[in-house]
Amino acid sequence: MTFVRSRTSLRRTLVAVLATTMLSTGCATAQASAQSSHASVTKYGEAAVTRAFRASGIGLYDEGFGAVQPVIVLGSTKVHQGWNVAVYIYLTPADAAESYKGSIKVWHGAGMAGALKKNVVVAVVPTNRVTIAKSATPFAMPELITETLARLPK
């Protein structure tokens, strides 16, 4: 039981670290963009993202812990094929792109994979990665995640 708790604790810690990185990069932009009108830009909501991942067999839960943030943070409920996933849903595609550009080099250097689709940023973390402070061999984006992102409506 303790082992399961420590795995969950590590996953939550990692998602919190990734969220902090993403928020520090995109928070100011997200707040500024929230004030401007982007109603004509197609974006994904939490329900559509959760549905697409559930259809792939990946359950997601809200990692935001009830905090009001300019981004929705979702994490996988269990390990899949040796990796966990964190999903960040931004208010606008521009916010997501800026945050992704600011984080992807660090993630790749730490042996994690990342993807961007409209206002959604996905980080895939191998289960043996508990920090982004150490360099590691590159980790390829799992095909299941690529297929899941393709399932999102156009």
C-alpha cells in the first residue's frame, strides 16, 4: 500500500512541477489573452479532451486542486505502458503555443515527450522520471497519445 501511495505521490509531484513550469511561462499571456476576444478561434474544452482520452483507455483527473488558474491541468489516473500523461488546456491556442515553446526544450532534455494541438498541451513522462532537473535520453511520443490527439474534433 505504501508503494502505491509513493507512486501516486511522485506522479502528483511531477505533474505539479510540470504545471508550475507551464504556468510560469504562460500565466501572464493567458491573463492578457483572456481579456481579448478569441471567440472565432476553435479550441477544445475539458469534456472533449477527457472523452478522447477515455476512448483511448486513459482516465484523466483534475490536478488543479480547485485553484482558479488560466489553465486546466489533468493527469492520468494510472501508469500506461511505462508512462504517465499530463494534459494542459489553455484558454486560447496562442497561450498554449507560447507555453509549449517555453517548456518543450526542458522536457525533451529531461527525457519527456510533448505535443501541442490547438489550445491543448500534452506532456508524457516515463515512470522512471521524477525530476526535470536531470538530463535523460529522449522519449518518443507514444503512438496512443498521437492517436488520441487525432481523435479530437477538427
